[in-house]
Amino acid sequence: MAKEKSFEFEAALRRLEKIVGSLEGENESLERSLELFEEGVKLTDSLRDHLELAEQRIKVLLKDSDGNLNLEDFED
């Protein structure tokens, strides 16, 4: 299931990048640009929600047995 959510996140990010490219290209009509912009805003909100959820999950995983949050640098 985590693999499936990761795939959705990556697909949404790729779509957002494509939208940004289209808007930067200035080849779209005003109406189409507005549609793309609206879609981009929705994708941005969705991506932000997924990132916030991931951050919350990481914080839960980093809590010690006393419930204290021990933030540590991520190491590769």
C-alpha cells in the first residue's frame, strides 16, 4: 500500500511539473491556462497534504519510549 501511495505522489508531482512547463511556455490560451492553473493548485494542495502526513509519521517513529521526540539528522 505504501508503494501505491508513493506512486500516486510521484505521478502527481510529474503532472505538476508538466503543468508548470505548459504555463511557462506561453503557448496555451487564457482559458486553458486558467484550467491548468486550477489543476496545479489542487495538485499542490494534495502534495502538501501527503508531505505533511509523511512528516507526522516520521515524528511518531522518532518518539522514544517516554514519548519524547528525538529529532536526529537523516543519514543516507
